[in-house]
Amino acid sequence: MPDMKLDDRVRDSERRVGELEGSFQFLSKQLSGVHKSVLEIQSEFGELRSEMGDFRLEVNQRFDAIPEIVASAVAGALRS
């Protein structure tokens, strides 16, 4: 009779380990999906950062040109 209790305990332990392994596999798949999504988001943000850098450069170039444009307009107005 004591062997029956031991067998029951072993079966119960094996069942619980199986449940934990199933949960682990599920979570592992979920984390894998999240990781792929994070990598995609990082890539998209990298591209956006690059585009914003290009935009900032263009805006700075236009602002740098303002004094020359104003000076030319003022000189033209004074000649008239």
C-alpha cells in the first residue's frame, strides 16, 4: 500500500511538470513574437530617426539662407 502512495505522488509530480512545461512553451512562443515585434519597431524608429535628421538638415539649411535672402531683398528695394 505505501508503494501506491508513492506511485500516485510520482504521477502527480509528472503531471505538474508536464503542465509547467506546456506553460513554458506557450510563454516562450509569446516572447518570441514580442521579440520580433520589438525588432521591427526598432527598425522603423531607426528609419524615422534618419528621416528626421534629413529633415532637420534641410530646415537648418533654409534658415541659414534667410539672411542672404533678406539682404538681397533689401538691396533690391533700396535700388528701386
